[in-house]
Amino acid sequence: MRPATVDIPDRRGRAALLEALALAFLDNPMNRAIHGPSPRRRLRANRAGLRALVLDPHPRTQTRVIANEKGVVGGFVVAEPGGFPLAGASLRRQLGCLLGQGARAMDQWGCVTEALRREHPIEPHWYVAVLGIVPSERRRGLGARLVEAIGALASASPHPIYLESDRRESVAFYRAHGFEVRGHLAPLGVPCWRLERAG
Ligand SMILES: CC(C)(COP(=O)(O)OP(=O)(O)OC[C@H]1O[C@@H](n2cnc3c(N)ncnc32)[C@H](O)[C@@H]1OP(=O)(O)O)[C@@H](O)C(=O)NCCC(=O)NCCS
């Protein structure tokens, strides 16, 4: 079995990461609340919603993929201190999102993003915009490898690492890696945790 590696992706790697993350977030509560019960619909919506973040270059962000013998099975996009908020999506991406998700879902994501933005720390920090492992490859230590990789990046500029999660299980995962709950909120009635690890 090939040991998993964490790498900076090329174009193909980013495309593979998009697929992996679309699957990783398929069952997250906010996704279900906004896109409904159909997994097919949620997958399509996730692809559309993540395209700009994962495929387009953003200044002051770091993207990594984790690959094992099955190929790319997860990864992350992290904004460096001062890199939040990330640049908005291009018109082309927004149109793709409209087609992939529909106007109502886009409006709802807009409300969620705005609610999270209002609670965002004002001090410099590393921001984990997205991090995930495909469901079939979980509980093998791959998520831990990604958190280690973020820790290694953050050691170059030791500020806190901050993220949000709408999955109770992910909160337990991050707590096991030294994160503490900094607060809660419930945009659209879905509980979300704000987590932070000291720099
Ligand atoms: C959170 C997430 C990234 C964790 O990924 P993962 O690859 O399963 O993480 P790990 O394998 O390192 O750890 C997960 C659990 O497996 C356990 N584990 C690790 N290696 C293991 C092994 N070889 N055998 C059995 N269990 C193992 C860990 O102890 C951990 O348990 P805990 O959650 O009770 O602490 C993944 O669940 C995910 O993608 N979730 C959906 C997306 C999401 O919500 N992301 C977070 C917000 S950005």
C-alpha cells in the first residue's frame, strides 16, 4: 500500500481535489439543509459551489492535496494571515454556481457566509476555508496528516488557526488536534462551531 503524500496540486490535482471535497461535504448538515435530500443534487451543487475556491488562483492562500493508492482523496485550502476575506468568485463562476445550485440556494449560502463573516476573528490568523477527506478513506489518519500540514505552514508565521464546522464529529476531530471551541452560531438554524488553535 502506497503511503499517503501531501502535495501542492497542479491543475489536474486541483480538479481531483474539487471532486474529493464535493464528496467530503456531501452529507454535512448545512448542505442537507440548503440542497435537500437528493445526494445527486448535493454533489452537483457542491461542485458548483467549490469551483472558484479550489480551481481559481487566490492570492495569499495555500492549497494541498492528499493522495494515496486511490489517488487524491482530500485536501485543504487555507488563507494566510491577512488573506481573509478571499477574493470573490468571477462572473463566470457565479453563473456556473447559479446553474449548479439555483438562485435560492445561492442566496442561502450568501446568508450563511455573511453570518460567519460577522463572527470572524479580527486579529491575524490562518483560516481553513475548506478541509476534507472523502468518506471511504476516513479514519485512517489522513485528516490528521492535513492538520499537521497546516500546522507546518502556520509555523512560518505563528498566528492562530481558525475554522468553522457544521459537523459535530469534525468538532471532536479538531479538538483532538488542539483546537478549542471559540463560539457557536446557527445560520439557517444549523448549528456551526467556530474553532481555533493558538499560534
Ligand atoms: C473531519 C475529517 C477531515 C477527518 O478526516 P479523517 O481522515 O477521518 O481523520 P483521521 O483519520 O485523522 O481521524 C478521524 C478519526 O479516526 C481515528 N483514526 C485515525 N487513524 C485511525 C486508524 N488507523 N484506524 C481507526 N481510526 C483511526 C482518529 O482517532 C479520529 O477519531 P476521533 O474523530 O474520534 O478523534 C473528515 O471527517 C471530513 O472530511 N469530514 C467532512 C468535512 C468536514 O466537516 N470538514 C471539517 C470542516 S472544514
